[in-house]
Amino acid sequence: MQRLFHSYNKNLSGACILKNSRALVVAPLLCCLLANPAQPVQGKDEMVWHLKQLHRALGTADIYITPRLMRLDKGEGDIVVLYRQDTGMIHIYNPAHKAISNITLEAFYKRGFIITAGGLGPIRTWYPKESKNIQYKGQPASVVKIYARGRNRSGRAAEINCAEMLVLASREDFRKTVSVIETLYAIPTTGLVPVELKMNYSQEGGELWFQTHEKELKEHLPNTFYRLQTSKISREKKPAQFFAVPKDFKLMKTDAEIMNLTDTASDLTRLVLP
């Protein structure tokens, strides 16, 4: 199984080396900044990618992403998922009820999100193999073919082209921030900002993924459906405070407790990821 999930940066360590008396004056401030890297720089804007998306299980979402920051606002903002690379933490919170749950990126990647975790394991056995560069909504992008291992009726191993993904083409390293989105959405791992995911089978025929040859799969299931679509892609500036972790929120143990606070909690419990 191919994964584009990388290990995390180690914490900064070591002592401050002071060379003159002037350095002695600024040393406490410098050490304070190093000890608290999560504090936003006042007045500094962040240039972000903003994508407005529709996910088959999660519904509508606005994603704001840089190589080190990610924020997802679900629906009308009743749930926010925030990731900061400088702390290695993911914060899932409900602004209306002032409740928050915190988890490390590594733990979240393994456990998944409450609504989509059931489909996370199988989807990570899929792998990208071929890509083609295109333009999408005025932005450079790539179409990536996604494959899974299967068998034909004689039992011979075969590769099945089970999906196609559209991703943003960028030289920036989005692997850590994108891993949060890939885990939230339960989509194949590419390390690139996901724009669209088109499945090459119908929901009712999911049991055929690993049982039939690709040709037979297409004969039985000629229709495709979308698990992820994007209606807007733009470049925007956001203030540093936009990615700040809320203060004085009630700490909850899990994302399940956060989701139970939403107005649509009863609907969310009935959602099943195809």
C-alpha cells in the first residue's frame, strides 16, 4: 500500500546563545516566542487556497489551506476543523456551543473522523498510478487515476481502475495539511489538494470492487458517481486570527461529543459512507 503520509517535525530544542549585552535584553522575548509557536503573528495575513466543496457524506464545506495551516468550515460553520503544523494538533470545535476537542495529527490519521472512519481503511488500499495535467477553473490541476487490487473470475490478480481524482497542481508541499482533508473525507492518499473524486462504479455495486476484472466491472456498472465535487477555487488573504485556536471553549473528549452538539446531529447519525 502506497502512502504519502510523512513523519512529523520534531520539537525544537537547545539553548539560546547570547553574544552581547544587547542580546540579553531580547533573549526573554525570543525564548518566549520559541516556546509558544502557536501564537499568531499580529497583522500578518495568510495567503490561502479557498475551495467550496460538496462531499457525499459530509455535505457542503469551505476549505482554507496553506502548506502549514488548514481550516474546514462544515455547512454554515456549525463545525470547524482546524490544523496547525506548528503544534501538530487538530482542533474540532463547535463555535455556537463553545466546545472543542483536540487530537494529534498522527492519532487523527489513524483513527479517522467519526462520520467517515468506516470507509477509511479500505480506501487506503487504493493507490494513484497515472496522471495528466489539465486546467480546471483557471487553475493548474492534474487528473489522477486511482487503482485497487482485484481478481478476475479465474482468480488471477488484476488491477482495477476504480476512481479518478482531480487535484491542484502546485510546487508547494501540502502533504501534512492535505492528510487532514484526506482523512476527513476518507479519500485516496495523493498528498495534493483534492478537487474532485469520481468513482467508476455505482453505490449498489461496491461489492464487486475486488471480485471482478475491470472490464466486467464496467459491463455490470456503467454509471459513475461523484464522492467529492468543487464549485469554487480561489486565492485569498486571511488574517492570522482566522487560524487561531479558540480560547475558553469547553474541552470535550472526542469529535463524537462535538458532533452531537450540532443542530443536524440526528441526520448525521444516519449517514453511511458509500
